[in-house]
Amino acid sequence: MKWFFAFTVLLFGNFGFSAELGRSDLIERATQATVLIKANLKHGVTEDGKAKGRWSGSGFVIDKARGWVLTNAHVAGYGAVELRVRFKDQKKFTNAKRVFLDTKHDVAVISVDPEVIPDTSKDLGFYCDYKLRRGDGVFSIGHPEGQEFTASLGVLSGEKDFHVDGSFYTTDLVTEAGSSGGPVIELGSGQVVGMMTATFSSSDLGFMTKSKEMCSIIGLMRAERSPARPRFGFQTMIVDGELSPVVGSIFDQALNLVIGDEILSWNGNLWHPESNGDLGDAMRGYGEDRMQLSVMRDGSEVLVDVPVQKGRSAHEKDWLFVSGLMITEDNKVDATFASGNTNKPVLVIESIDSNFDETNDIEFYRGSKIVKVDDLEGIGLRPIYTYLEALPEDIEVEIIGRVFDRNPESYTSLMKHSFKIKDLDCSWCNNK
């Protein structure tokens, strides 16, 4: 066990142990490493759940030399957002930028100028292989309901498996708005065992992202490898709300896969979602463009060669904002799209704010797919931006699209709307 702790400190920080520091000292050191995060969402995407807004959250230093701060992805924001952070004894906020966002486990790494990190702030270390023991004493640092840099003492109470959405530890620690992203530290080791992430509205239980999920991401980033989940042209079945190893949807028709194939291994690595998580998690950091699946088909083992697309951080996407519409482009190779694969750009309406139209006759909503902008169809965001930028502001533009829904009947229902160009903005506008 002593070797494990030394190994953890070497890779993930130099936070002291309880044998060397008392509880108050542990809490003070964790407080010095914690930040207050202020977010201003300018243009939201689907994962943000809103078109614009402001909020606060917590985060903590994990790599002082690089200026890395860990927090929740929902605190860092998915769309166009401005981030500022402040340490406990600082009066001014400093700008921060996103380095990596993971949607699966709600984890984000943001960065600040290392020069603004106080001398008293040290990297927090992780207990990466922590195994749940109900009743273990823990504490967290955060900003619940605006109570800045507040310590909360409690215990680990259990584990909740949301299956498709991951598994979380539960705790009686204070978990309120502003707590998200705060470190949860086990008193026995002085190490981070989780991160405050969410709460049930109907109970006082808090949910923590597990340290092992964060460690896999941080370890790959430290090794200068992408921690993004790779993408494939198929999806496995969800049975009774749980992941299964059985192929259920195939988006790339060139694949030699059949619905009902049961995946046994990838590149010789045995895999099952019950013990290894979903395939994307199991292959996190994989850098090759192909893999070999072993599947069971009609009682026989079959080897299938599968193309692999490198994943990317959830915030690394081009976007176009016009008159209150937030639009992104996706080629639908991700398994979250269940309507087949295509080589043409697919434009998706991510959010609609009040600037779009003051009337109530909008025929589409967040998630709708754009088929045409005036007479332009099958082209990407940048050509459409060039087209809109050249138009006079007083002219009306017509959008034709389809409702984005898993119900096949919805795809046959076209929507149409006209609007005037206002507030034209894009992800690449400041870099032209």
C-alpha cells in the first residue's frame, strides 16, 4: 500500500497524507488549491440545456506547472462560454480556457496562466484505485449557494449505477448549486477520491464522479495523448436501461457487422460493459485508425475489421450563431445519432434564444436538422457563414429542415421559418 501511495503522488500530485497533517491542515491545503469558477454562456449547445446564462462552480488545481484545473464539464460549459477563476485570497478573477471536456463522466480540464496560481496552492493528488468503503470519512471544498470556499464533512454512503450514464459514489456531503466541481478528499489518505457532480432534487444525497474516471483522463493528458473516446460506425444495444455487448445499430453499412453480433474482444482485449464500461471508455486513448473486433455470430467466433475515428473534446466543434440560432455541424458518425451515416454535412440547431423570433410560430426546436438555407443545401457551416455575411441585414433568410427525433415519422415532417440576420457570430470569426 505504501508503494501505491508513492506511485499516485508521483503521477498525480504531491498532496500530503493524513499521517503528516491533521484534519484542519488537510482542509486548509485543499482550500488553497480550490478555485471559484464564474461562467458566462454566450451561445449554448444542447448539452448546456440553455441558450445563454451565467453560473458559478468549483474546481481544483491538478497540475500547477501547466495551470490545469479540474472541474465538471457542466461547470466549464459546452458552447461558447467565457470562464474566469479566483483563488481564496485573491480579489480579482483571471481568465481561463477549456483544455478538455468529457461528456461521459462530466469531467473538464481548464487552464489558467500558472503565474496567477498562488504559492500556497499545491496540486491535489488522486487515490486512483480507491475501492468504496461505506462510512469512510471525506470532506469537500466548494461554494454551495454562494458560500464561497466552504468545507463540508461527511461520509461515503454508497454507489449509484446509472448504467448508460455511468456509476457514481453517493455521499451526505453538502451538494448544492456551486458545489459542482469541488474535490472530495478521503480523510484516511488525504487523497482525492471523487468530485462533487450532482444531487437528487428529492433527497439530500450527493453524487460524485469517481477518481478512477478522472485519473484515466488526466493520465493520458500528462502523457500528451488525447483522452477523447474514439468513435465507431455502430452502437451496441441498451437492454432494460443497461449497456450490452450486442450490436444494435450499424451506421456504416460497409462494416461486416450484423445486428445481434455479440462483441467478445477488441484487438485481443476481452471486453464486457459490466466490468469494463462501454467500448468508448475501454478504448480511451486509442490512437490507431482501425481495430479488430471478435464477435460471436450464430455460435461461431468471427473477426471483423472496424475503422476507428479519433474522438475530440466536447468543446472542439465549429459553430455559427445568427439571430439567436446556435448551429453546429456533425457528420453523424457518432453513435448518439441514430438516423444513419452520411458523407454530407449535417447542420443541427443546438439552441434557440429569445433573439431569434418574437413570435410564437417557430416550427422547429433544439435538435432540429437544417436541410436548406435559402437555396443552399448539403454544405457546411463556413460556406453558409460566407453567404449570410454578404447579405443585407434587412433581407429575410429562409430555413428548411426536419425535426430531429428518433421517431421515424418525424423525419418526414419538414419545418420552415424565415428570419432577418442579426448578431452574426462564429467559432472562427476572431481567427480570420
